[in-house]
Amino acid sequence: MDDGALVERVTGRLVHAASGRSYHDRFAPPKTAMRDDVTGEPLVRRKDDTAETLVARLRAFHEQTRPLVDYYGGKVKGVEADLAPGVVAAQVRAALSKLSGAALSP
């Protein structure tokens, strides 16, 4: 997934602290801005869901983890992470089922 798309996804996350319900400014907004759909209580952003924090994490990934992915080449199965969550989950299940030789349930 493109780094810019990751920044948009992470910085747009909203959470209802008491229940853990999650929302997103763009992709899954609450019915009322910054309010939980169920309780009406305020939503919060996690302290580490900032562009600065994510850029640092991505820098570490590109410097430390990406070389391992490149090294193992064909042994690593990629997924198109910028698709809908259900599609991504199906891709992950399909990749894992090929490893285990058995289909995994959702």
C-alpha cells in the first residue's frame, strides 16, 4: 500500500474508548461528528495516530523490514491492502490456506 494512503487511514481513525468501537473520518464516519453511534459519547484519536508517528514507523519498515521481504522474495505473499477490508481479509485467508493446505474460516 502506498505510504500516503496509510497516513490517511491511520490519521483518520476514531475510537470510542469505553467499547473499542472504531470509526474513520472518511471511510466509516460516525452519524454525528466525533460522537459514538451507540452511546453518543465522545470519540477520541489515539495519541500515536499522528502523521509524524506513522512516518517514523514507515521509515523503520523501509529500512529494517523491507529488506527481509525482498530477501525472501517468492516466499512472501503480498496482498492488495488498499482494497475493502473484507477483500483484504479474503486475500489473507487464501494465502494462509495455501500454506496450511486447508481452507481457513473467516
